[in-house]
Amino acid sequence: MINYNRISYNFLDFVKDSFEKIMFYHKEDKKVYKGYCSCGAENIPLEKPKSGHYIICPACGKRVKLKNDVYKGRNSTSKVCTYVDKLNDGYIQIIYIGTQRIEYNPTESPKVKVYVSLSEEQRDFLDKNLIFYQYHQQYQYKFIEGGWQKSGKWIKGRAHKHGMGWNGWYSEDVEMFIYPFNLEDIVKDDNKFKYSGLKLFAQNIGYNPLWYLKQYLKYPQVEKLLKVGLYKVAFYLIDNNDYYLSKEERINKDGKTIEAICGLKQKSDLKIAAQYNLTPVQIKALIKMNNWKSEKTFERIKFIANLIMHSGSDFEYPFISNEKLCLYYEKNKGKRTASEFIRDYTDYITAAIALKMNVEDTKVKTPHDFTYCHDICIARYEELLERKRKIQEAKRRRTFKKLSLDYDKIFSCEEKKYSIVVPLTKEDLIKEGEQNKNCVGGYDDRIADGYSIVLFLRETKNKEQSFCTVELNPKTYKIIQCRFYDNDPAPENARKWLEKYIEKIKLKIKLA
């Protein structure tokens, strides 16, 4: 299926190079270490190697990961590799599972052996009518000629394990590699795609190439974004998941120029955006920084982008500019990330305003020791909230007591079979909730706020024991709920007695 005559680089070599290289090392003396690289080089002198660190192998010139040879045995890793080629009636994409196994054995030569294998997982076809076809390899084991052997067949549609191929692997956070060396060749004779920048997309965005070709016909302006290096904006343009983006992250997908798509119009801004491969919200931050006297560094751009995302708008404090706040962050961030600092600064200013501090004062809005002032201010703010809470709670208790006494005069009664008891304290509610196994113990706020009337329906012969818990509408005295033990419905006789009694009360106070 793969046409090696069309390419100058072997696909299997590409897969091998994409795997991490490992160098095992052995301690031969107190200060003497020798390394054995997966490239085949041996007896490489090392100085104080440490497992997990990386060095450049002097033999192959590749970045290798050091591993102490006490960890003997096999080291196996897998990744997904994609190869795209041209067919007479469209394009084919073959998805492979590449596996690298590295074995270290000090008694053999070479001591380090590397095995790389490819297993075809899926074939995708994009025909000339831009219709997708997918086939997945379905493996199974059969007993053939005296032993178990792996066989398989191709099945069309959704794979049993990995969803829809590229998307399934991508969502599992598996490394995906696209073979890039033939991509320009396969589209150069196709008028629809010859300017699509497929190789740029594969190398810098690294997502499903056939998906990109189909999206390119919907958004041909993506070519301009790729050519100037705005790779993240290009992906946002053709991505279909706008539903999950905030308005700050979205771009104008109907725009035909770079300025219309993401707002960039100055060459200097375009250069910075391409240099750092900025996201749409980071580009908005960059544009907001046009009047700054300070340098537009990537860290500062990210800070302003965090400000925008934190506020959900073009966020600015009226008493401090974004530029000064950013510079203040750089001096006082400590171990905080930008988003953590913005959160803490917002909390600090909220507390300062509540404490009636003058936020226009430099010593307040940008204190010398932010952490200390933040902690002190927040502590005082919490004390203020606690005082307000206690005042509010005392007010609620007084309101609850007054209403309870009023309800007691209206509803309390004792008849031959049933009685009505009105709770006069929160403790009465808690006791009822515990005995009747319901949540009425927390209804004191609802009663104080005028949302509910709570009554206890009791059997007169056992008046101290919970029987049914009742909730009424305070305006109409309509029964909202009448519950027996564990929120079961009240017995029918008790419910009917309660309804008749409530009707008598309504007539008495002319609510009927």
C-alpha cells in the first residue's frame, strides 16, 4: 500500500526516530560509569549520570534518556503513526500502531537491542466527492496447524476499541505522529488542495490530515494563517467545537483576512503572534497592549489573556491599568501562576473595598508585600463577614421566634385523636427531623424568610412522639407536604383530618 518510490525518507526509519532513545549505564568503579546507547554505541564514559536525566549521545548525536542498568529487562513503548498517500480517486490514510521494545542484557553483544514493529490499525479514504470511508483491522486468534496464530479481517465503520480512529486515539492522549515528507507531493497536482499547506498543518498542528483537507475547502483562508505561522488560530478556525469555547476564545470564522479573523492588523503584532504561536484570546491580549510602554513579552501576554478569561470581558480595574498590574505581578507573583495571582488580587481588592479601604491609594492597590497584605486583609474581611453573619442569624432567630408564636396561636390544637404542635425553636425542628428521619431540622431559615410554615401532626395519645411532619404555604395555608417516618406518605386518615382542620382555620381567619 505504501509507495516508497515516491518518497526520499523511509517510513519505518521515521517511526524509529520518533521514539525516545535510551542509554543504560553501568557503575564499574566508585567514579567510573559506562553508557550503552540504544543506537548501538557502548562503553561511553559518563560523569555522575542520574537515571531519568537526558544527555546527548556522543556517538549518534541524539537526545537520550539515562537509565540505570539495575532496571533490567524490557522497555516497551507504543505510539500511533499516520501515513497519507494519493490514490486515483482520492486519498488514503493508514494508521499504524508503532511499538518499540528495548532490551538490555550485559552478557550479550550488543548489550542493548532495539526492536521496532508496525501494526496496521485503520485505513481512512477520502474520495473525490469528499466522502469518508473507514476500515479497521479486527484481530482474532485461531488454532492453526497445531498452534495459536493471529489472524484478522477488515471491518467497515466504528472500531470496537478506539472509536473513530484519529479522534479516538487523540482523545486517549496517545502520541500521534504524521509522516510529513510526501505531503506536498501528494497534493501538488490537485487543484483543490495544492495550496492547502498540508505539510505545515501536519508538522505544526499534528491532527488528522484527511480531516484537514475536508475542512480546508470550507475555510480556504486557513492557508494564510498557516503561512504566517498562526497555527493555533488556524486550528480554532477549522475546529467544530465552538460550543465549548467562551466568547473570548472565539474568532470570526467568516473573516477572509487575518485582521477580520482575529483582529491583527499591525505587522509588529503579527510578528509577535507568529513568534509565540498565540491563541485567539492571547492575540486579544496582545492588541490590548498596543499602548504599553513596557516590552510585550510572552509572559505578559499570557497574564493579560488570563485577565480577560478571568473576567469574561475586556477586564480593567478603574484604579490600576493592566500594564501596572502586570508589572506588579512580575514583582510579587512568588510561586503563584498568573491565574492564581489574578484570583488572589481580585479577592484582596474585594475585601479591601468591603473594609472601606481607599483602593486609589498606592499603598493599598499595590502594597509592597502583597502576600502579607492579602492574608491580613482577607482575615479581617472574614471577621467582618462573620460579624454580619451573626447579626443576620440573631435577626433570623428573633423573626423565627415571633412567627412561631403567631403560628402557635393560629394552629395549635388538641383533639381526641390528633393534635397540632407548632415548633417554637430550632431545636424543636432538629428533634423532629431526627425522630421522623427527614430534613426539617434545617427549615428554620425558610420559616424566618416567610417561605414555609412547619407543623407537627401528632397522635394525641402519644403527643411527645413524632408522627407526621407538615409544611404549609404561608400565604394560602395550602398543604405542600405531609410526611410520615422516612418521608413516606402520611396515613390516609391523618391526611384527611389535617385537610379538614386547615379548612376550619382558613374559614376562621377568612382565607377561604
